[in-house]
Amino acid sequence: MVVNLPATSHPAAPGTGESTQELVARAVAASDMPMLVLDASVDGLRVLWANPVASMRTGYALDAMRAAPHGLLADPRVRLLDGAEGHLHEALRGRRPAEVSVEVRRPDGTVLLCSARLAPVRGGPRADVWVAVLRDIGGELSREARRAEEVAEERRERQALSVVAQVSDLLVDIDDPHALGEIVALLRSTTVEWAAFYLNDGGLRAADGIEPDRPPTGVGRRHLAPEVPADRAAPAAELAADPVQQLLDGHSERPVELDVSEGAGHVPGSASDWLARHGRPSDGEPYVVVYPVSGRRRVMGLLAVRGRCGSGLAGLDASTRTVLELTARRVGLSVDNVRLYEREHRLAEALQRAMLPEQAEVEGLDVWTYYAPNSANVQVGGDWYDVLQITPDVVGVVIGDVVGHDVEAAATMGQLRSVVRSYGFDVTVPGPVLERVDQLVAGLRTPRSAALVFSTLTRADDRWVLAYCRAGHLPMLLVRQGHARPLSDAAGPLVGFGGGARSTATVELEPGDALVYFTDGLIERRDRGLREGLAALVDAAAAVTATDAAGIGEDLLVRLADQPEDDVAVVVVRVPDAAEVTDSRPSPRRRRWALPNEAASIGRARHAVVRTCQAWDIADAANAELVVSELVANAVLHGWGRVALQLYDTGDGLRIEVEDANPTPPVATDGHPGRVGGFGMQIVERLSDWGWRPARGGKVVWAKLRPGSLPETASSSTTSHTAD
């Protein structure tokens, strides 16, 4: 914009009687656009004239505008925005139009944001006169600010939803030992300055992962509790009134702002006192915000955070608070689920261990038994077996399957096992036994359906006669001279649905015959049905070359149960053949046990290896007992998950393998006084050649016994000190 004044100012405008100059002045004064005439000869631009609208918008009369001694640019009431001062000076020197943003502070303290369009006035008597037109842009900036704030708010909400979704993803794998640590790292990288979880297990402790609520025993689990002597602890009423304790007790759900600085003055022995000492960030800021991590019925722990915008609640904006509240709630529910599952799992595991019998020893028959849960259910399921010495000449064999993998399935299995055992000793004939079981189960109203096979083997002179009845269960196999066939007779509905007489089928067994009892977990897979699985089992049983029950069972497991998708129970009963002659080839004999990860498994493993050495006529049973005791003890103390024990008769000695889920290899102590543990492996080194290898999900430690490594008296004496 360049303003050009008329060449002459004397002629009157047509019909007005006024000169053109006077008419222009009146028009400019009457304009609704704020306008100023400026003197550019002064460095700071002095005001020569302003129209009434300019005075009204700025709040300053013309005299007040002229009062600035060094011009507008030096007036503290006027400020150029966006670094426009240099641009304006260049335009003034070059007499070029310019537009700048200006902030004018009015007399009442309010601010006018405007855009000033400046242009030189040409053709007049002075060359340093400029005209400025002002345009209010405060409304435009407010709208832009609102749009920017809306965009920022949407971005924050999207980020909050993303963080909550990532937290949910991390909580999907509840077995991850560092799940809470990963959530803390996520919060620190996206939402807050600092965060930490503390779980409540009868006392607060810093938590990196979700763990079962078992008592804090053993090295490596640090249980943090208030370290305040009893004589200095505050009264119970004061401890209960502590704000953090109110969160833990579920009396308050609102986050607490906690002073964690030195000398904060919390009640000695209180939860706030402990958290101030153990949950203090390293940067020294005085306040953290504590959220309750709530489960369904109780508070599982605490989440302590510090915001990025300041200390305490003031440092957390609304979206951050929402993210933290949702995170604390979801973590609390996950911890609660883990604890509930763990308690249910331990109960079902205890029920099942109590119901499953030890390896059966039956006079006149070779019996091998096996049970293993699938990896998803660990040791909780409804499969079971039983071997009963009813009389010296009658042996009962039961195998069954209750639907489900939980406490209810294990409880139903326990009820059925007790009922079948009771009637089996009383009646002995399989069909009538299951008829009685039907009647009782119908009255018990058991919540789960079940299938089972009850059979008896009766000795008649030098032969055995099998009698059996099936209640909705898969047929067992008869393996005879390289041929296998299912025993499909005497079939009937599931237990409790008989409603009438059940038949009994009989088969006369010959020396060398083997019976294979099994549950559907041995043969059923997602990619094949029961018929195909049964056919595969028949083929595998016919191809077995082992000459003992354990060898037959192990061969079938190797061929069919490498990756079971359900619980597996197998019982192999073989009628010994007196005419068998052992050749000089290495024996294929092998036995396997699945043991729970508990101290009692050490004694079970010792008894199992002694019985096996006696059955296989292997010398140095005491040495084998000692080696197995040490290896299983290491697996129980330092490993986790189920422990697998395998014994191999290699023909020139005994090979022992112990598998657990800890991939860390065993080590023998080097005699350093500060070293703890490892002495048991020195005993293993003395008695055997040993080593280890990685296994799927853990490791296998093996030992090959060296005959005569210790005198009999020494080995017996040492063994006596190992707990059963």
C-alpha cells in the first residue's frame, strides 16, 4: 500500500464546497479501521495523528500517543512480535511497505494484538511521513490457539490410549518375571518422570514382576518390611490412620500425595514411613503420588509416580491421571488373577498328588505307570490311574479321565477313585463294580462327566485271566507277539449314565502278553482325531521291541507323547515269560518318572532308583541312590517346574538323567571360602562321569555311574545323611 496525496488541495470536491484534502481527512477520520500517521524521521516512529477508532481500540488519546519521547518502538507499551523489528527498519530505510505484528498494552492492563500495515506517503510536502493501518488479530490467534490446543489434546488422548493398550499387551503374558518392570519402563518413557510398583504380601516390597503370594522364604527374595523396633513403633490407631495404609486397607481410592524427603515426619513404622525411605527417587524431589493397585476384593499393592510437569498431584495432567488410574487397576486385576490361579493350582496339584499312587509293585506281574500333565496345565488335571492288589491272586487296574483341568476336575477325580477302589475290593467283577459306581455317582451329582476302565487280572494256575468293563473310555490294547489290537468289548456310557446292567468281557492272557491302558491325551492331537490316533498307537505298540513293561511304556511315549496337548496317563501291565532268554546285547530297559518340584521328590527319587537297581540286578545301588539324591536335590532347590528323572540300563552301567526348567548349568565349588553350594556335585564327580546339555525350556544333567567308586560301607554311610 502506497498513499499518494492529490497534487493540489485547493479545488473543491464537486457538490461539497470542500477541498479534496479536507474530504480525504474527514473520510480517514470516519473510517472504522484504526489508522495512524507516523513521522519516520524519528528512529522510533513518532505519532503525528490518529483517527478516533485507533484511540478507542488502543485506549490512548492522541496526546498520550505523542507523549513517547523516543517514539513508538522505544515505548514499553508497544512490543513488536516474532522478531519483526529488523524487518521494519529495513522497510523504513528502503521506503517499502511492511506488515508487522504488534502487542499494545492498554491503560487497563489488557493487551491488544494487532497487525500493522505501514506504507510511505508519497507526493506530500514531507518524505518521512508514513501511514499505518491496524487490524485486530487477537481473535484469530485465540482461534488458532484453541485449534492447537484441541490438536494437542487429541494427541495426548491418543498417546494415553496407546499406553493403556501397551500395558494390556504386557499383562497378557502374566508369567513374564519382569512384566511390572517393563510397564514401569513404558510409563517412564511416555507418561511420567519416575514410577515404581510395590506389592503387598503382608508387607510392602519393591516388585519387578508378578509373583505368587507365597511366604518370602529362601535367598534371592527380599521381603521389605518396616525396620522399626517394637518399642519405637506408633500405636495401632495411628498406623491405621496413615494415608498410605488407608490405601492398602481399601478405605480410600483417591491417590495420595506423599512427602518422601528426609525428615518428612511420618508415623514411625507406618506404610508412609516405609515408602518414604524405600520408594524415594534419586533426584531429591520431595513429593510422589501413590495410587492403589486394587484387585477384586483387596488392594494388591501400590504404584508410586512423579509427573514430568512438577512434584505431587500438580505435576499430573488429566490424561496422565487417567493413564495411571487405568494402569493401576489393570495391574491389580492381573496380580489378583495370578494369585487366584496360583492358589487354585496348588490346591488342585495337592489333590492330584494325593490321589495318584506310587509306582505299583505287584507280585507275578511287571507293571509300569506314568502320568504327566501338559505344559499349559502343569500338574492339574482329571486323568488318573490305580493299581490294586485286591487279593494275592487278583489285581485291579483302573484308568480314567475327568473332563477339565482345575480344582473341580481334581476333586471329581478324587471322589471317583475312592468309590472305584471301595467297590473294587468288595465286588471284584468289573461289570457289577461299575453298576454300583453308576448308582452312587448319580446320587452324588458330580459336576463333571468322566470315563474309565475297570479291569481285574486273576491268576489261575500259571496263567492270568483279564476281565474288564469300559464306561465311555477308549479301549486298552493287548500286545501279543508283535501284534496289537484294541479290546473293544464290554463298552458302555460314561460313568453315572449307565442306568442298567453293564457287561464284563474276559480274555485269557499268555506269557509275554502286555496290556496298555491309556487316556486320550496320549493319542489325540489337533491335527488328528481319536480314530487316527488309536490306529497310530496300535502301529506303535506292534513295533515295540522292549521286553519289559517300562521299556514298552517308554517306547510308546517316545513315539506318541513328545508334545502332548492334554494330560497323559499310561499303565502297562506285562505277563512275564519264563522262557525268555536274555541275550548278550545291551538291555533296552529304561524308566522314567515325573516329579513335582518339592523336597519330598528327593526321597521318592531315591526309593525309585533303589527299586529299579534291584529289579535290573545292577550293583552299587547305594552309589546310584546318592547320585540321584544330589541331582534331584539340585533340580528342586535351584530349578523350577516339573522335574523329570530317567534311568537307563546301558548294559555296562547305569545312566541317570535329571531334567528341570532352569537353563543355568550346575557347577561344583572350587573350594573358595566365600563360595556357597556346589559341594553336592563334588560327590557326583567322585561317583560318576557327568555332564549337562541344554533341553527344550531348561537343561538335562546326566551321570554315568562308575562301578565301585566308593566302598560299600562309605557309600552306605554317606547315603544315610541324605533326607528322604
